[in-house]
Amino acid sequence: MISGEPIGARRLARQLAPVLVLVCAILALSIDATGSRAGAASAGQSASFEGVASCAGSTCHGRMEADGAVVRQDELMQWQNPASQGGAHSRAFSVLLGDRARQITATLGMGEPTSAPACLGCHATPTNGATGARFLTKDGVSCEACHGPALGWIASHYAVGANHADNVARGMIPLEKASVRAGLCLDCHYGSKRPGQFVTHRIMAAGHPRISFELDLFSTLQQHHSEDADYAARKGRTDNLRLWMVGQAMAVNRALTLYADPGLGNEGAFPEFYFLDCHSCHRRIFDQEDRVKTWEANPGRPIPAGMPPFNDENMILLSAAARVTSPVLAKRFDTDVRAFHLAMATNRSQSATAATRLAATATALANALSAQTGSSDTAFAIVDSIAGPASAPRFTDYEGSVQAVMAIDSLLSALVKQGRITIGAAAGIRADINQAYAAVREPNGYRPPAFRTALASAVRSIRSLR
């Protein structure tokens, strides 16, 4: 995040993601986007989870101050911070001890949430039973959930002469790669086919918060390391623009690949409502003298009036980015998006076929975006594209608007890191960003025209600094 009190982002993160959770996975860009993990290079006995305590020594990551010679060494304290979103992963299991979790599992007949597989898939670190003596499920989403089972690399990663490539070969997850990070995060922040990693509409109807995620923003909120010269030498600098773009592409791919899976696309006689746009149906219902239309026509969705649409929040943002970075693929993507929405209004078979085609196009975009290094001109152009005539009319629903304001925030932060906008100048337009956040603060009070006005105001402020 940039300086200047990013209150809106923090408040939105609290509302949209009460528990920011990740699970352990290695997902290369070409791997099945439903979450089929490619095991660590050192499989078998070395793929064992050793527990948070294995990382907690004062000579490792357990210091109280960030005064390490190579890395901060206070990473454990940051992971446990009870006052920030940076500590959310450590709190993931404790959420299951609350009344709300018990109410959800009691409603669905799942038993105790602390032992329910449907909960532990994301509120703890999935291990498949491969654990060391110091591993504790109650540690929640632990170090190894993100960095990989540590037995293969825990001793070698701090040895003299150790290098990152060797650690990865031993099973450490290369989180510096945007596609790998996106695939890992999406396992819980959208879903996968593995046990306990798909939040159905039934679970949300029972009380689970709505799933929402944006890779660059949430990565910033969870960052426990400093990108100093040593980090850059080992892993390179983070390209926040590329991280945001690849995150959008991978999210589209994940959603459509899961939707096309016959085992996940239906719930009894009905489609799995998880994939649909929540607030296209969840609006206040009341009668009065004159009817009140509770939805807006959306130019990106050629579907019958009043039909619940597929949640296309990431499609809208990916389209805006692709128009700037990959115009040829952007045309193919937009064509496939429209074809998919049309198929959604036809039947399950055609929609699954169209989803598979669109997922492939999203993968092609992810590959193209992964190879690009975003410049400040690119970031400015994408900001314009998001609020431009091709995208802005598509912000008719709450989910897409939330993604849009998070995107503008992330892109502004990227421009600060690129040196194109000063921290002071960015802080000066924070009020405009927070105005856009305020427009999506409360889903029941969401008004599309007011949001589009707030978004346009924020974009004009950024554009003035170009």
C-alpha cells in the first residue's frame, strides 16, 4: 500500500476477507487450474510439514525486531500480529472456535468446525498426514502453507552458499513467480477441487462470508518481508503491475475451469449458485405502487433481462488490462466472454464448453502477461482503460465494482513504486480513492451510478499526475 492512510483498503479487506487464508500448493501456469498441485521436487519423506515452531528460533524468524543481517527475522511476529491483516493467516484456525463457525457447521450437519474437512481445507494447513512432531493444526495457515513443506529445505535454506533455486528444487514454493503465487492463493480465495477448498453456495447461505480476492492488494497486506538488495539478488523485484494482471487472468481461469467441472457445476437440480453474481439476486424485495427495477442492463452480458449472471468481476478487469497490453488477445477474450454469457442463457452443456474455451484464452493471457514488464505508462493506460467507455458501463454489480476499486488502488501503488508518482502526491489523492471505497463499503447500499462517479473521480486524480 502507499502512504497516506489507506483506510479504505484496510476496511474493505476486513469486510470482504475476514480470514485471509492460503494453502500449500505449487501451481505452474500450465498446470490444471482447478488446483491439482504439482508435488515438490523432493517428494516422499522430504515433503513433510515441520510446523511453525521449526521456524521460530531467535536466530531464524522469531525475533521481536526486524534487525536481521539478511532477512528481517521478525517474520513470525508479523504473521501473528493480532492488530493487522498481516496476522490474518495465523488467526484462521481460531475463527473456527467462534459461534458463527459452529452455527454454520451445525446448520449443514458437519459437526465441530475444528475437525470438519470442509473447514480445515483452508482454515488450517493441509498436509495429507505428512507432519513432523512439532506441527500443530491449531497454528492455522502457517509458514509452510505458503512456502511449502519444510523438511526438504529447512536445514539447507540458511546454510552458507545456499541459493533460492536450490531451495525450490528441495520443495520451497517460488512465490516470487506471479503465476505460482496466484494459483496458490486462489486455492482458498476462490476454490479448488481438493477436499475442503470449495466454498459452495450452501456454505455461504449458512453464514460463510462472500469470497473476494485481489492478488496484489492482498499480497501487500500479507507481506512479511522487505524487498531489499539481498531479496532482489535472490528473487528479483516484485512487479506489482504484472502481479495484478496475472492475478486477474488466473482468477478467470480458475473460476471457469471449476465451473466446467461436472462435479462442481451443479447442486442437485440447480446450478451451483456460488459461480453467479451474488447481488444480482440478493437485493431487497418489497412491493410498492411503482415497480423498482433492481438491476441494470450490462453491455458485457448478452443475457435475458433479470437472469442471474455469472460473476464476471475478474473478466471485466482482465479485459481492461488486455486492451492495453495484448490487443489481439483482448479481442479474442472479449468475444469468448460474450459467447460464454450467451451460453449461460442456453444450457449447461453449451455453457461448460464455452467456459473451457474462455478459460484457455485466460491462460493465454496469463502467459502473455507473465512475460511482460509493466511500465508506468502501461499502468496509467490501464487505469484509463478501467474507467473508460468499454469497461465503466459494465460496473453494474457489487462484485465487479469491488474489484475495480481494489485495482485502482493497486495500480496507484505500483506507480508509486515505479517512481512515476511521489508518495506525497499519492497521499494527496487518497481521499478520492477512499471515496470509491466508500461506494462499495456496504453491499446492501450499493448504487452503481454513485460508484461509477466515485471511480471516475479517482481516475481523474491519477490521470492528472501523468
